[in-house]
Amino acid sequence: MSMETLPKQSGLIPDGIVSRILRQLQSGWRSIVIAVPFVWLFLFFLAPFFIVAKISLAELAISSPPFSKMIEWTDGTIMTIRVVFDNFAYIFDDPLYARTYINSLKISIISTFFCLLIGYPMAYGIVRSGPVAKRLLLFSIILPFWTSFLLRVYAWMGLLADQGTINGFLISMGIIDEPIRMLYTEFAVYIGIVYTYLPFMILPLYANMEKLDATLNEAAADLGSGPINTFFKITLPLTMPGIIAGSLLVFIPATGEYVIPDLLGGGNVQMIGRLLYNEFARNIDWPVACAVAIVLLMLLVLPMAIYQHYQGKASEGVTGE
Amino acid sequence: MLGDQISTDQNATDRPWLNSDAEPLIRIRGVTKKFGEFVAVNNVDLDIHQGELFCLLGGSGCGKTTLLRMLAGFEVPTSGQILIDGNDMSDVPPYERPTNMMFQNYALFPHMSVEKNIAFGLQQDKLPKDEIEDRIHAILKLVELQDYKKRKPQQLSGGQRQRVALARALVKEPKLLLLDEPLGALDKKLREQTQFELANIQDQVGITFVVVTHDQEEAMTLSTRIAVMDKGEFIQIGSPTEIYEFPENRFVADFIGSANILEGQIVEDSADHVQVLTDIGELNIEHSQPVQKGAQVWVALRPEKIHLSAEAPSEPQPNQSKGIVEDIGYLGNSSIYKIRLESGRIIDVTAPNQIRPKSRSHGITWEDTVYLTWDPSSVMLLNK
Ligand SMILES: Nc1ncnc2c1ncn2[C@@H]1O[C@H](COP(=O)(O)OP(=O)(O)O)[C@@H](O)[C@H]1O
Ligand SMILES: [Mg+2]
């Protein structure tokens, strides 16, 4: 706030000064509060994005860092800007990348679907349970986060391996003679992703369903609608914002997942996260790795936009009771 | 002769509950509902007849909603039986009952327009499209919401939502419409106006209504009969006039309207009246039922049945008293006077303000000595 907007004061009126200082402090605080998310977004999202985008337009170079400079000065006066699209051309030319992107999306979509299939009834059950059971169930949904994610994936390796717990149990029961191959298959990757991301499906669904008015179901029943019809006509449409939020929270990180396909899929399951890591760490080809990341980002921006759209709808519609 | 004829005819049509031959639409037989150990509804019996507008009236938590929800099928009675149109409802789920309910919070589907909300129930009945459209059109006209059919519930005012909820329940033409505090969310003015609309609509469609309310004025305005409830039990069932003018016990006399309730002792019992000694003096009460001489009884006297005068009555009568104006509550159309009697007891008297005072000091005012008189028929002898 500028000084001019305040009424000019003649003489020393302590009250006026105090309130003026307070007001200035207040308006200062307000701009700080508003600035925080902007600074955050800039520092941790926009700036890294521009750096990655910049590197993706560079060329591989034997230097440190291992890519060519975008802006170069000759004699300190002539500026040259060098932008190459070779990395993107390379990604689009080599069918390996297209296949891996498609495979990542496929695994991610199927995993999201199973998370929804399992998570929806679970969230519904939690909402409908008594207050004590509800807290207990919610707690057990969050409980796995107390253990390291990596450790939990290793545990799955132990469970799924040829000599692992599940095969050992089945063989000892005499149900099978040969171990079933589970580890290092796509199946193991699905298990890993669904297991890991299930809480991200359940929690937004829970939050959405908790707000749902239970008397709507009674009203539907009262108007002659059986339970199944009520689910499809009332409950499902009203929980759609939760379904979309949960699905995006699973789908987006699952598409770029690296640890799970690497540990549970081995070399047999190609996902874009592994490819990116290989380019970056093994081939030390930062520009291509960055181009891979940018293309992935573009693939994910679309669902993000849908998410935003439904978020807006949700806050204007369902909750406005 | 002719008068007798007319009154019996009216009994048969306007007051079906007096006709013992008529098959009631709803029979509630010994219904009890317990939540754990807590008894929400305690062994109630009730018949409701076709075309009635029946009110369940009682304070908050007395079990009105629970009883209504048992009629709708959302709660299962712990014991007892509910018959609708002669059919036992024990194993009938809500979606197969010939009832519809208007919920306390309206429970409109937020993702559907007014039109779709109303169509929902008709679609469940697999009615042809044309008929659904016709019925929606007719019902929207009835509740005067033709211009709002494309709106979502959250784009409507409280009064409009209430009418949508009513339309949605009515459009199915149920045998029985259940309304839980239908006007509870409306402000006073709108509520009073809507009470008459609701009664009119019921009259037009001829559907039996069971209305839950805690507002006694609402119950009196709307209903053909009222059941006064307390702690899960029916205290008294009767027409508004019966409930108001002939309360059977202290609870009803106190709960419906206001009343000066006095304890007394019967000192004399003759054929058509009893003498009761109370601390406002000896009361002469018109009463034809036999009572025990010497018994302790409660009597009630409604504030508006007492006549207030600054001049002493010309001759001493049994039903009169004298006191000093302790306080006056001016309500505009009437005033409430708090009169302190010689015994120290305070008696409420209401008097209409029929004449506009010419000045502020006009009429009865604080500290005036006033005389109270009332008709022997006005005093109500209560049980318990
Ligand atoms: N589902 C329930 N579980 C336990 N107690 C209940 C339940 N429903 C109602 N009650 C209790 O039963 C009593 C009657 O409730 P209700 O019928 O809603 O009263 P009201 O007359 O205000 O409509 C209340 O004391 C309430 O706490
Ligand atoms: Mg209630």
C-alpha cells in the first residue's frame, strides 16, 4: 500500500500512526501470504520445467554438464542461440519409445482401473462404518506409509519370487508342483502398482463419499428405486469427482513409475520411467532423457486438464447443498 | 331432526375415524422401536383413514421421525405390525411400499434438475414418456414451479426446494404421503402461507398425509387429527379442537397453547358440575363425568378464556378472582397480562386489543387492580 492513499495527517495523533502502521503491516502480510504459493510454484515447478525443457533442446556434448550451451557469446557482443529438435526427432523415430509410452499408459490405465475396482467398495465401506471402526480403517489405509516404499516393494519380491512365500505355500499344500512364475512379469508390476497406489484412490473417494448425504439413497428407495438402480443413478454420478480425483492421483504417478517396473518387472516390462533412467544414468544422454520427460509431461497434461475441469465442477455442484 | 341428519353425514365423510365400519388405510398395532436399550417408540396403536391429514406432534426427540420412518420402511419395528391398505408391511422394502416421503432436509438429488428430480420416481414405475411429461407438467403447475424446471436444486430458494420435494413425492400419487417437518426450514411468514397451500393441495389431490411437526400452530392449522407424542408414546389423539379445548391431561394442556394449570381438591360433585378448591379460589366447573369427592385434581384455564376488567363484578360469583397487574406483554394484536392474585400466584390472561388506545396511558396498566371472571365451561378438568 502506498502512502498517498492514506489521508494526510497534520500533527502527531498517536492513534492514527498506530493504526496506519498496523494497516501497512497487514497489507504486507497479505501480499506475503499470496506470494507463497507463487514462489513455491515458480521455484519447484516452473523453474525446473524450463531447465529440463532447455536441456531437451540441447545437444549431447562431452563436457560437464554433458550438453551444449543454448546461448553463446562471441567476443562478448554477438549472441548465438542454438536450439536443436534432434532429441525429439530421435524419440519419434525410434519405435522403442512409442512402444514404451504406450505400454506405460496401458499398465497405468489398467492399474488405475483395478485400484478403482478395489478402492471404491473399500471407501464406501469405510464411510458406512461406525465412528470407531472408521478411524481404525482409515488409519490402516495410511499405515503402510510409515514403512519405506522401497522396503514394501522388496517385500513383494520376496512374496512373488519362484522360491518365494506364495509359491512355497502353494507347493507345500500340494496345489502345484512347479513354482508359478510371478516375479519379473507384468503381473508383478500390476500387483506392485495397485498395492502402492491404492491409498491414493481410497482417500479422495472417501473424502467425496463422506460428504454424500445418506438420505439421498433413502429418497431414491422411497421413490421406488432398487439398490442397484440407486447406485448407478445417484451414488455413482455424485461420487464422480472422487473417482476422477483418485484415478488421476493413481494414473499420473503410475505412468512415470520407475522403481516398481524395475524391481518387480525386471527387464521384461518396459515402462517409460526405466527408459528415462537408462538414458540419464547409463547412457549419460541428458538431452534425450529430458526430451523423454517433456513428452511424458505432455501426455499427462491432458488428464490434468480434465482433473481441473471436474474439480471446478465438483466445487460448484455436488457440495453446494 | 334435519340437524342430526347433516351432522351424521358429515361424520361419515369429514371425520372417517368416527365411523367404526370404515376400513382404515393405516393400522399401527403395538409398534415398538428400540435403538439398543433406548425405546424411541413405545407400543403405539393408531388407525389413520383415507383422506386424513394426520399430524404427529411432539417435542424434539419424542420419536415422531422414527414412527414416520417405520411407515416408509426405513426402520424396522422391534415389535408390532404396520398394515397399509390391509397389507402387512413387515417384509416390504421402502421401494415397494405405496408410500412416498418428503424428507426433513428435502433430499433433492443435487445432480438433477427440478424436472429430472420429479421424473425419477415415475421412471421407476416404467411409465410411458408422454405420461411422465404430462404428470410433471401438471404437478409443476400445482406447486407453481413451471418456470424453474431446468434449474438445479442449489439454484432454488428454500421455499422452492420445499415445493420441489413435495412435487417429487406427490407426483407418484402414493396412497400415503409422509412429510417430516415439511415447513421446518422456512421462515415464519412463508411457513404460515405454505401451511394453507399444503392443506389446499392435500384437499385437491385427496391423498392421505401424515405430517410430523414440533410446531403446534402448524399442527392445528393443517390437520384433521393430531396425535400428541411424548417419550415415544401417544398422549392424546383427537381433532385440533378436541386437543385444544378438551385436553385429557396436564401434558397436553401445557404443550398445546398456553394454560394456567392449578392443583385443586374436589369439594363437591353434582350432576353437571364440580366444585374444585384451588389457590385462586373455588372453581365451579361444568363437568358431567363422575369424580371422587376429596380427590386431588389438576385444572387448566386458558389465558384467553379469562375476562379482565377494571371494575368489580356487580355480584359475587364462584368463578372470579382479583389481582394486581404485574407485567404486560404487548403483542400488537393482543396483550398478555401477568396478574398477581392475593394468594401470590401469577395468572396469565390474554386480551385482544380491539380498540386502538388514544394515548399511552389508556386502558389497564401496571399496578392496576383488576378483576378476573370466566365462564364455568371454560375450566378444564384434567386427569393426572
Ligand atoms: N438410528 C438411531 N440410532 C439411535 N438412536 C436413534 C436413532 N434414530 C433416532 N434415535 C433416537 O430416538 C429418539 C427419537 O428420535 P426421532 O424419532 O428422530 O425424534 P423426533 O421426534 O425429534 O423426530 C431420539 O432420542 C434419537 O436420539
Ligand atoms: Mg424429527
